[in-house]
Amino acid sequence: MEIRFQTKEESNKRQQEDFLSLPKVERFYSFLRLSERISAFPVKNKIDKNKDNFLIVIKSK
């Protein structure tokens, strides 16, 4: 494990360079893995304000 002291900009630039240095196929698989991990990321539950309400729909002829 390596500890680096760097700014956020330096860190982002290094991550981008590392990602772009991968072969195209590996880049794609890396993107898919990231997408899968993000889908499991905990998010704040959205409160449905209309949850306990009902809706009356009157269709016109």
C-alpha cells in the first residue's frame, strides 16, 4: 500500500491517466464494474408525497 500526499486536482489527473492507459477493452470492463458498484451505492430514500393519497380520474367521452 502506498500513501501519497497530493491535491485533488493531481489525484483526479492521475486517475484519468491511469484509466486512459488501459487497453480499450479493459477500459470498457472497468466502466461496467464501476457502474455495477455505483448501483449498489446507498442513497437517500425519496419520500413519495402522494403515497397515502388516492387519485380520482374522470375520463371524458
